[in-house]
Amino acid sequence: MKKKLYISVCMFLFVVISLNGQTLNELREKKDKTQKEIEYTNRLLEKTGKTSKATINRLALINEQIKLQEELIRDYNTQINLLQSSIDENRSVIQMMNSDLEKIRRDYARMIQQAYRKRGDYNRLVFLLSSETFNQAYKRLLYIRQMTQHRQKQLEQIEALQLVLQQKNMELNEQREEKQEVLVQQMQEISLLKNSKKEQNATYSQLQKRQRELKEHLQYQQTIAQRLDKEIQRIIEEEARKSREMTKTPEYQLTSDNFAKNKGRFPWPTENGIITDRFGEHAHPVLKNIIVNNNGVDITTRPGEKARSIFKGTVSRVFAVPGGNTAVIIRHGEYISVYSNLAEVYVKQGDELDVKQDIGLIFVDKDDDDKTILKFQVWRENVKLNPEDWIAK
């Protein structure tokens, strides 16, 4: 009963440790991805930091960097807790195995001692020859063989347990070392976070002193955005009317269904980038009591970056907005994706596009620290959708 209980406990602990190992691996992958995003944001900040003038875009990048750093610190903390849990579980298994190994060793030593003491009285040959019948001699021979096999099995158990214990102790040491490394990394990231918050405060203070300039710039941006949104709305309503009038082909419905099924898994509309302005209404980062509205997301990237299609579809419109550069609308059945603020366009109306196919070059604002932003939207006919719900996390 005790042996069965021990085996069950060991199996349970093994499963728990395996699950923790899987979680740790997933956490390591997530942490590596977040670190890459932080490095990319740092490169963008270095690009915008060439001038001493604070900008809204730079503040947005710093804000995003702080979010990523805080997320990374939380991941470090989770990893430390998981490693400590694995260390504790490994210790428990090692203690149980040491206890079992000690018991097997004592039993084995006792058996060898008994065999040594009785080697004269119970010589195998005498033991067999002293049998009264052939059947008794046969049974004694089987007994001798069983005892020999039992001793051999116990010896094998001891050797196997010693090997497993050696491996477990190595794992334990590796986990302790990894925990210490993670603790050091966490402390370094906390220090970097403090520096980012100092820079955030300094940038915010500089922008606060330019309230009037910021309001004028915001009004200009809102005028352009309204023009763009009005044109997009007009085109989408026209497309929706045509869609209602036309007969829905099986291909149209299949494209719509496939688009919907891939929600949360679409590639980004840029190869690299950071979301610096999110969907919907939210407070202006500097100006008080000012609410801004975004029908999509703003993705800040590097000069030279291209916009690309998130899914196969047909180019519905290519149009320009004064002050807002060029925009492209792609239809995917009843869904529509919009890519605006393009300096150059590589496609034309009616073109059939594939996933990740280049659409155009994103505009670089030379007067604003080479700010490079793709404005990206997703609609279902005339209903605005949050792009972050559709692209891969």
C-alpha cells in the first residue's frame, strides 16, 4: 500500500513539474518577444531623439515602452514564482527518493548479511541434496533462483534511483541558477523602467509648455482625419449598397467566413511596428479635457516600411485626401481593411491581393523627427471594428 502511494505521489509530482516546465517555456517565449518589442521601441526612440524637441509621437513611444517594461517585469515575477515552485517540488521528490533509496539499501544490506552468515549452514549444494524428494529439490532450486533475482533487482533499483537522483539534483541546481539570473534581469529592468518614467515626465513637462501649439496641431490633424473618415464612410456606404444589391456568390461568402474565422490571427499590416494610438475614444495624452477618437489604430514604424495586406482580397479604392496622403481600401467579402497615410501606392483598383502583399510605402514626416505612421482600420460593411481584435497579438 505504501509503495503504491509513493508511486502515485511521484507520478503526480512528475505531472506537476512537467506542466510547470511547459508553462515556463511558454513564459520564456513571451518574455523574449516582449524584449524584442522593447528593443524595437528603443530604436524608434533613438531615431526620434535626434532633436531636442519633445513630440506627441515620442511621448506615445515612451508610454508604450513603459507598458512593455511593466509587462516584462510581471513576466519575470511570474517566472521566479514558477521556478521556486519547481524547486520546491524537485526538493520534495528528491527527499522521497532519498528516503526510498535508503530503505532499499538497508534491505539489501540485511539480505547480504543474512546470506553471508548462513553461507556454511545453507550451502546451495547441501541445501539441494538434503531434499527428501525430487519435487522438494526442484522447489528449493526455484527458491535459490528467486532470491538471486530479488537481490539483483534490488541492486538495479539502487543504481536506477541513484541515476535519477543525480539528474534531479542537476535539474535543481540549474533551476536555482536560472532563478538567480531572472532576479538579476528583473532588477535591471526595474532600473530601466525608472529611467523611462523620468524621460516620460520630462517629455510631458516640455509638451505642457506648448499647449497652444499642440491644440493648433491637433485641430489640423482632426481636420485631415475628418476628411479621411468622411471619404472612407462615403466609399464604404457605397460599397455596402452595391453589396446589398449584388447576388452573394459562394466565393464572396467563403471569403467573408474565412476572414471571420481568422480573427485574432491576421498578420500585422506592417512587418514591424508599435501601436501608439488605439481604437475608440480616449483622453489626449497631454491636453486636459480633450477627447480624441480613432476609427482604427496608429502603427508607428521606421522610415522605409511598407504597408501590406492582412488577408487576400480585392482593391476597392485608391484615393488621396488633402494633407492625409493616400489611402487604399481592400475588400474581403463583407469585411474591409483600410490603409492610409501612404506616400506611394503599388496597387490599383480591381487588383487581387494575397496575404502580406505590399500595398505601398508609408509616409515619412521629415518635419516631425521622421515620424512614420500607418493608420489602419477594419470594418464590417459600415460597422467600425477594433483592429487589435483581428491582428495577431
